[in-house]
Amino acid sequence: MNQDLYINILMTNEVNNKLKSNPLYIKYLREHSYYYKLLNRDPNLINGFIEEAKKEYKLRSIDRISKLSDYMDLFSSIVSNLK
């Protein structure tokens, strides 16, 4: 059975639209399949699901700032080594 069809049949349209809005959500759902059951039983858990996915894939604002800081440290160390 096609995975997208399976998602369409079981989940509400709102949950389905949110999941399909970002391919990483689908990937996270496949890696953490227990969320199929949780989201089917309580669609209100979608926001917690999205937060967990963002946390795992480092898509939160704090993760982006941290990554930028790491790049700036790398760049400054490269520049200091070139002097």
C-alpha cells in the first residue's frame, strides 16, 4: 500500500496537510512510526510532533543561531591561521 495513501486514509485533513507541507515531517514520521497511532487518536499532538521533528533535524531558531556561531568561529580561526 502506498505510504501517502495510508496517511490520507487514517489522518485528518489538517494533520495530513501539515505533514505534507514539509518532507522532513514525513521522514520523521517514518522513522518514528509510533506517531501514526498517536496522531490518529489525537490530532492535537501535531504541534508536539512538529517540535520534536524540528529538534531532531536542528531546524529551530536556536539551532540555526548555534550553527551560524560555529561557522563564524571556524571562519575566524581560518583567518587567524592565515596571518
